[in-house]
Amino acid sequence: MKPDPNRQVNVGIQVLPLTGDLYPIVDRAIEVIAASGVKYEVGPMETVMEGPLDRLLEVAKAAHLACFEAGAEKVITFIKIGDQTCGTTIEEKVAKYRRTA
């Protein structure tokens, strides 16, 4: 079966700057993701984005490179792709776990 070319996918990204004070560098990577305009959610271990795969991979690369611009000399970035032929969303995956106030 061929995937829908207009489908939404999820990409999880975790940047790990190998430096003493990593939080300002991680914050810079998240700023790049936020400025990209893609839908995203920051979690305790990674940030998950939603959108077209090619666009999300571009954003992940930009977030990775932003770590160097923020002063890191070495960065390891983990990328996970969640995809289905019909597409998938963050909401579909976590709606049943969200608390309602």
C-alpha cells in the first residue's frame, strides 16, 4: 500500500549536547522548533513534532545545528519517526492519557 503523500507524521527529537550546562543549549534547539511553525510538544525526554516528514526532518536538522551555534562542541541527536500509510497525529497517540480539568 502506498502512503498518502499528504499524511501527517510524528518525529521525536532528543538533542544531547555533551557539555556541562546543557539546558540553555537544549532551550535553543526548542526555540528553533518553535520558530519553525510546526506543531510540537515538549516532553521530559524529547520533543515530538507533527507534520510532513520532509519538513520535520529539516526542522530536526536545524535544531541539531542550533546546538553548535549555542556553544556546544559535541552533540548527539536521536530522531524517531512514527508513520502510517494514512498518517498519524500526536493527539491520536496521547488523547486517552490527557487529564481533563
